[in-house]
Amino acid sequence: RILILDFGAQYTQLIARRIREIGVYCEIWAWDHDPAEIARFAPRGIILSGGPESTTLPGAPAAPQEVFDSGVPLLGICYGMQTMAAQLGGATEAADQREFGHAEVQVVAADALLQGLSDHEGDARLDVWMSHGDHVARVPTGFRVSAVTDRIPVAAMADDQRRWYGVQFHPEVTHTKQGLALLRRFVTGICGCRTLWTAANIIDDQIARVRDQVGSDEVILGLSGGVDSSVVAALLHRAIGEQLTCVFVDTGLLRWQEGDQVMAMFAEHMGVKVIRVNAADRYFKALEGVTDPEAKRKIIGGLFVEIFEEESNRLKNAKWLAQGTIYPDVIESAGSKTGKAHVIKSHHNVGGLPEHMKLGLVEPLRELFKDEVRRLGVELGLPREMVYRHPFPGPGLGVRILAEVKREYAELLARADAIFIEELRKSGWYDRTSQAFAVFLPVKSVGVVGDARAYEWVIALRAVETIDFMTAHWAHLPYELLGTVSNRIINELRGVSRVVYDISGKPPATIEWE
Ligand code: XMP
């Protein structure tokens, strides 16, 4: 396995995902993680990530001495290379201008890392992605310059003897064409890691671990219909069968017919024990008269905990609570003070279940990125369509009804949403958008029904493209598609006479309307 020390770059998780993709397990630790643990972790190689700081300033983050004493191969990327240079006796220089974007790197003395990699036939030149201010001006003793660009004197440096390497560019982004090949060469060639990190192996390993952890005890799981809890359900069912009981709370605020679909798939098709709680009445009652979005979120989340607790109290023998926590929820990233806090994930963002439930935690996805969770889901036999579904917020339709949440509105909205999604799938646009949904607007606009004027509701459609959900573009859906969706919603749903399309980007508009 590989250890990645994080110096706070936005790309650090991408490095980890690429290495996992290659088939090698890796973990991300903050650069100031207790260095005594490095030996215990026993990595076969260490990668120092990029970061926003400057080694030319006092107090800049540095790699712990243990990294250099460990004797394993090292790869410094961007800031990671700069700190290697600064710490090992070379020199770095601050530039007055940042270099960001495509660059061409000339290999001048091929090392074990760059040997034979090229994007230009007959010439050792690489097309790479740069994002840096500082650069290495002089390499430390033992190193040589292995690549340059016309802007910087050291684009890569190497010490083949000690197997220490540095690159100024970012091999983890796809714009660096040979990036994956370079990382593969480092982890499998130079570090000698075997590529055992595959969906099938992860499943076998987790099954063994879960069995070992829970023995013959019973386990409960809150199944939400989302990807993470569904994959946990499928995995635990395979690991411990009848010892698993899922509690599925149907809030009345889910996607159209989602409750029935969850039951059909898990209970009927796979034979998982699922307790379905039809709680729609309770939710609508609790939400009566509430219009403030944050108040709605609190009520929906709080009620979930209450119901889940009631149900699990009935399962007297349950000793464990399974959760779909995934790796991005637990990564201790440099610059964040949340550190190693044990994150309790609740799909309603209420900060988890009450302490007094006294259940041990089973979190089989704790080490996995979302793309790995999806691959696991497919391997476990869950339908691809479900595993690659757009995200759905915990409070569900509750925050897509811009008014008091009433059953009548929720039903109209769920059906409008289903029409939209069906047409997106049919036209091939579903997979080209990251999230798409309908929103219920509590305004009555005028329409003509027959010969009379009628004042009816408005439905807004939203579809966005995004990588990380922090920023997003509205999707340029074809007019014909929007026309079909609009016609269908207006014709098939009583009470809606107008459909609009949201063309706002994030920022400033958020993806959800509340
Ligand atoms: P915004 O609206 O903040 O949404 O641009 C970003 C992503 O977060 C989802 N979202 C939520 N998810 N509980 C959730 O579990 C919430 O209260 C919530 N609010 C927004 C949203 O669907 C989008 O994917």
C-alpha cells in the first residue's frame, strides 16, 4: 500500500483515486499526522501531494523526517517536490506569476519514472498540466534534473539510487496524458505494489472483516434507497444474511414510487429483511405550517431519528448499527481542523443517532471513494441504473416544495420529477447531467383550460453539470427535450399549467432551490 501525505492541494483525493484505479490501496494522511504511525502503516511508497503554501516562507509545512528515513520510494508532486528540494538541501524560488494549465515538458535525462514515456513520437516530450507559483531552482545532492520546460529549470528531478522522485506537474489530472502511466510506474514498478485492489477482492475482504467483527450478533441498517446504504445492504446481506435487518423509512418525500422499488429490489428480489415504515402521515403532520427551509430540514431529520430509534428498540438483539460512511467523509485533510473525528453520517444531516442507543458501528465502505462504492454495487449485482443514480438530498422533496410541505404538492412534484427523469433517460441526457430534478413553485399562474381561465401551479426543472457539486453549470438541454417534458407534465398532471427551466449557475444559485 501507498501513503499519501496531504499538503492541502485540491487534487489530493484525485491522486488517491488514480492509485486505487490502478489497483493499489492507499490512504491520505495530513502532512502533520503523527509520524510514528508511518512505520506501523508500513507503506511501500510515499507520495507528497501538492499544496497552497510556499517553501520560501518561514513555517511552511514540511514532510516529517521519518518519510526520508523510511527507505521506501518517494514521489513529490508540485509542492511535494518543492518541499523535498527545500528539506534535502536544494533550493526553491518564488515566481511573480503563477503557471496554470497546459505545458510541454522536455525529458533531458530519463530516470526510472519517466523512461520511455512520451506524447511525441521519437522525442521525449510530455504534455502535462501545471498549477504552481514556486519552482525548484536547484536540486539537492544526489538528485539530477530529469526534465525541464521553457519556463522552469526543474520540471522533474530524480535520485534513482534512493528511488526518490519529484515532478512539478500534476500526473493525477487527465490533462497530463501520461499521468496515469507515470503513477502506475511509480506504484507498481518502483514501489513494487501488486494490483490487488479490485471490487471482487474488496468484497471478499469486507465480508471476512464484517463476519469477524459482528460474529453471530444482529445488525441494523437504515436503508434510504441511496447508493451508499444500498451497497452496504447488499454487502452485509452477502456477509451475514439473516443477521441483518434494514429499516426503511418511507417519508412520503421520496422519488415517485421509490418506496415500492426499494422493497421490490431488496426484500422481494434479494431476500433482505427490510422493515418498511410508512411514515408519510407523520411527516406531513410534523411539517404543517412550516415554510422555513432550515426548519424543514431539522424536522425531517429529527423525525427520521425518532422513527429509526422506535424501530430499532423493537429489535432487542441488535448490537450493531451499519452505516454507509465513505472515505471522503473521514479523510483528515490538511488545513481542516476536523482531524480524525469519527464522522457519524446520517442521511438527513442531523449529526447522527443518539448516543444512548449504544450500538457498535459497522462501516464497510469507510475506506472507499464513491466511484469504488459504485463498482462494488455493480459487482454485488445491484442494477447499474440504481448504482449510477443522481444524488438525492436527505430531506428529499421537502426542500423542493418551496412552501408548506403538503401531500398534494409532494405527489404532483414526484410525478413531474419522474416524467423529467424518464425523458432524460430516454434521450441519453441522464448520464450527461450530474443532477436533475423538478421543483414545486407555490405560485398560481394563469392558464386557459377549455374556454375558462384557470390558475394553476408552476413546476421548475433544474439540470446541472458538475464535478464536485461545489460549482455547477446549468445543462444545455435541447429545446425539443424540454418541450416534450413540458408537454407531458402539463398534459398528464392535473393542476400544473406552466413549466419553466432554471438557467442559473452555481454560484451564486445553489443546486437546490431551498
Ligand atoms: P446545493 O443546493 O447546496 O447542493 O448547491 C449541493 C448538493 O447537496 C445536496 N443537498 C443536500 N443533501 N441534505 C442532503 O443530504 C440536504 O439538506 C441537502 N441540501 C442540498 C444537493 O442535492 C446537491 O447534490
